[in-house]
Amino acid sequence: MLTHIRAALASAALVFTPAAHAATQDPIETNAKALIARFDTALKACGVTPPYTPGVVIDSAPSLVSFYFKDKSVHLSRWSEMPPFVHDLLTGWAAAGTLGLTPEGQFAEIFNSLLVPHELGHFAQSINGHSETLDFWTSEVEANRIAIAFWSLEPADAEKIAARVENFNVFLAGLPNPVPQGEDPHAYFEANYEKLSNDPAAYGWYQGAFMRAAWAEKDKADFCALVNPPKP
């Protein structure tokens, strides 16, 4: 199955090779659409027929990267449109990061690339019904598992994913742990979701926890098993 997915992805890459006029197109949008095309091809190779192709909206929303079911689009942000506090934040993240990126490069790596398949993972959950059955924690961890599995489909990406995840985790692990002593992080997140999701530092710590949990389970299921799980 993995060989078939790789062959399909290679064909998709040929179809979406930028034309001569593409230099004038928005590179963030172009990259996101290429990732969506690859994800769509991978889904179909797993026997999943997407009901629609997600769009791309660059609106520099506070969430930086997200998937909105209302307009069926991945929403992305632009570095040049970020307020000073985000620039300052990413300066620290880049300094703590492991890839030697500039603040702008770290921003693009995280919010315009690495996490795009995470948002498409939520799209896949809407197709297989998991978006209606999983709790908040499990949904986030599974979306990360889908992203990691997606980035592992092609050898060139698979070689880099461990370093990319480490770079993502290193600065989030340094944030203060918002979970009271003796509390279970999973249960605490479910009970305090609204409060935690509105606290950037607390939610950032949890994003690291979600990614670490997903990485620990990376060998338990491949892309197809995650996006097209057996029916009960």
C-alpha cells in the first residue's frame, strides 16, 4: 500500500508543478495547495473519497494555522502581518529551536508547513467520523499522528520528520506546565478546555504534549490505518 501511495504522490507532484507564471503567485498559498493535493492523493490511495477539496485562506488569524469547517478551508498566517509580540515570541522559539532557522523561517516551518497536514488530519476525521466521537485531547493527538504519518510517506520527508518534531517540541517543552500537581493532563484538558484554549502559554504547552504523545505512537499505525480506520 505504501508503494502505491508514493507512486500516487509522485504523480500528483507532477500535476502541480508550478507553471512559468507561478512566480507571481503567493508562495504560502502555492505551498499549501500543493500539500492539500498530496494529502488528497494519499487519501484516495487509502480508499477514501474526500467530499470536497479544502481551500486555502491566508487571513493571519490569531490561531496562526487552523482548519475551519464552516468555509472548508485551511487558514494560514503571513509573517509580515504578525504583530510585534508574535515576532518577539518566534525570536525566542528560533533561538531555542534545533534547525538553525531565523524567526521568520521558524514561523514558516511551523505554521505554513509542518502543521498544515495536522489541520488536514482534522479534515480526515470529519470524513471518517472521528471528529464526532473523539474527545479534544485524542482528536489533537490523532491529527498529529496523521501529520507525522503523512510526512513519512515519502523518503525525503521521512528522513527529516524526527528533526522537525524535535524542533517543534523543544520550545514548547520549556513553557510552564499548567496542569496542577496530581492531576492527569488528559482529564484536566477535557475539564478545562475553554480556559486552556484561551491561554496561549498553557495551550502551547499542551500542543507540545499532543505532539509528544503522537510521536510515541508513530509506529502503531500507518497513514491509511489512521485516515481510513476499520468500521466498528
